[in-house]
Amino acid sequence: MTELLGRLLEILEEENAFDRTGNEPVIHFVHPEELQKRLSIQLTEEPATKGEIETTIRQTIRYSVKTFSPHFHNQLFAGIDEYGLAGSWLTDVFNTSQYTYEVAPVFTVMERQIIEKSLQLVGYPPLPEGDGILCPGGSISNMYGMVMARYKMMPDIKRKGLAGLPPMVCFTSEAGHYSISKGAHWLGLGTDHVYKIKCDEFGRMRPDELKAAIAEVKKQGHLPFFVNATCGTTVLGSFDPLPEIAAICREENLWLHVDACLGGTLLLSEKYRDRLKGIELSNSVAWNPHKMLGAPFQCSMFLVKGKNALHEANCAGARYLFQQDKHYDVSWDTGDKSLQCGRKVDGAKFWLMWKARGTKGLRESVELAMSTVEYFFERIKSRKGFRLVLPRYEGCNICFWYIPPSMQAQQETQEWWNKLYEITAKIKERMMLEGTLMVGYTPLSYKNIGNFFRMVVTCQPPPTKASMDYVIDKIEKLSVDL
């Protein structure tokens, strides 16, 4: 095993898999049919040779997207912190599950420390009055919030189900993440009972619309129980007004969950944490350190107020795992408060990052990323051909169009806009085929807006003004003949 792993590290170095200079392509794009031909993808009866395995490893590196590249701005994540990567390898070596202290002693105490520090960041009570758990992604973290809210309002649902109850209704903004609708489906609530609240011109939930929707739901005889506010929406990176939403939830006795999967990283910075003002008023929070901060996938956290709340809502009492007469303090066995049985020891990756860099180092990386976002914003705000979707941004996303020279003097009719939407997709195609840059694009259906670019700046690899200038120059060059 050690020979193979040692050789793997050598190959990763030889193939420049960790290159952060930007000198290597972000991607060697190949269409799926062709990629299957180039790779020895078929599984066979006979084992592969060492040479075939090495070739496959090299091909995997070649045709994979290099998220380590300073020119990868395509998703809400990018490269990973080197200490986090070391932590990730460590968790895989020991191949254990988080459910009991018995089989994961070190990883269990690491997870608890991560939860304790994160509760403090949010402004929640410390353990045991606050609690938390690492989850397999932000969608599941948000669904935990829905489960907790439902259990708080109707504890008997855990035993008796939904039969005989009025429809239970949840609320999120029209810019909120689709996991709320998926959660309504998985929990048997029905997607028709997810009310999407209108946003203001900056993509933030309107409290007046929320209040009106709650009144309408009650008038219909339905049962409102859960409000999802977002800090860092997926596209525009907007932050909902938490104090106003929290006041409505308190008045209406509704559970307030904050999806801070993206924006929660700003809590590490005194300079930027006021964008999440009021988060401490919520009942639960989801935060993904694997997004902006650069922890390795997956590293997603659910935090909640309430002693034993997670355990009461989720416990099933599997006696083959959670015996109460063990020789150690069984309060360290966290598995029964989880939806999962087997659960990856994700907290160790973030713990090692935090330990190595300290809160100071994490804060500095966040503030560097945000200052670079601000630099990019100022550059394109006054750059000919670039047009911002919003006049200001609060998070690490900047959304914009690039208008090629051939269109800059034309009248902006609907046909002009339709052409611009098509050109946005064409520029992205050229990025991918050239392999020199990846910036995502998206429409915004609730605003009836077609394709625009969504530029995301993350902490890893550390962004620079030069890498921002590269994006601007490259988009212009790719569009010169359009």
C-alpha cells in the first residue's frame, strides 16, 4: 500500500496537480463520448496491471478540472487548504465512522471542538445549550433545520406521522436554495407547501411579503412552521435582513433557520460579519466551510439552539451501537442525533485547518478574498463593455455581463438582450475549449433575466489582483470577434 501511495504522490507532482501558478490549463475539455474512448473505463474480469493503473491515474489528473488553479471561478468552492487536504487524507487512512467515541475517539473530540467554536462564532449558547453536527452537504444541513422545526412544533409526528394534520407550510425567498423544496418533498410536506417570498432589487427576502404570506397561509387553514433565511444566496450572494425576519418569526412562533452555507464564512471577520447581523436570533444555522473558506469536500455544519434538541428529534436508540452501560461517558457518542448511521469524520479536516492557521489566519484569508472581490468589482464597474447585474454586492459573488465591441453601440432592444444572453454562453464555451479560465454563467428566472456571468472569489487559492485582471483581459480576448 505504501508503495502505491508514494507513487501516487510522485505522479501528482509530475503532473502538476497542485499547480497554483495559473500556467497550467484549468481543464482539458473533452466531450463525454470521446472521454470514454480515451479512458480505459470498462471494468473487466481480470485485474489491471500496475502500468495500466498508473496510466489511468495520469489520465484522471489530465482530464479533471483543476480547482487549485487561480483561474477557476466556476463554483462556490475552488481549491482546498493544504492543511485541510492533510486532514482529509488522515481521515481516509483510518476509514472510520463518527457515530461513537468507541471507534472514532480523536475525531469525536475534534468535531466537538469545531462545534463549540462555531457556536461561539454564530452567537449561540455553548454546549450543551447549543449543539451541532457535521453533515454531508448544505442541502442536508438545511433539511436538518426543517426536521428540527417540525419536531419542535409537533413532536408526535416522529411516531404518528402527518396523517390527520393540516398542511404544514415553510417559507423561503425566491432566491433561496432549492434544497428547501427538496426537503419538503423528502419530509412528505409537498413542494406545493413551500412558499417562495419575493425579493427586493438586491435579491433579499422582503419581510413585508413574508408577513403577508404567513397571514394568507393561516387564512387557508394551513400550519406555518419554518422560515428559511439566506446569508449568501447561490447566484447573487445576497444576505436576507435577519433582524426583521427574526422579529416576524418570534411574533408568529415560527422556527427561523439561516442558510449561511456560503456567507457564514464572513463570521470569521470582524470587518464583514455585520452582514449576518441578527444571525444569533435564529434557531438554527447551516454553514459550509467547504465553500468560500476552502475546506475539503465535504465539510458542512448544522448548528442549533436547545439542549438535547438534535438527539430528541432524531434518536432511534440502536442498542447495538449506543449501549448505555459502556465503560466511558456515552454523551460523547454522537451518532444517535444524526440522520445517518455511518458518518464520515469530516470535522477533522476543518479542525486541522483551524489549528494550523488559528482564527487569525482564517480571518486574514477571508479578508484577503473579500478585498479582492472589491477590487474586481471596482475594475469592471468602470471598464468598457462590462455591466453589473446589481449596483453592489455583499458576498464573494459578482454577477455581470460582457458586451462585445460589436454590440456596444447598438440599441438595447429585447432582441439585443437575447443575443447578449446567447453570447454569454458562447464566451463560456470558448473558455472551456481553450481551457484557460472557468467562470460560471446562469439565468435568473424569478427576475426574468437571461444568462450572465457569476464570478466567485474564494479563499483558496489565495486570490490576487493579477488573477482578477486576468479574468477581465481573458473575457475581452475571447469575445473580440463576437
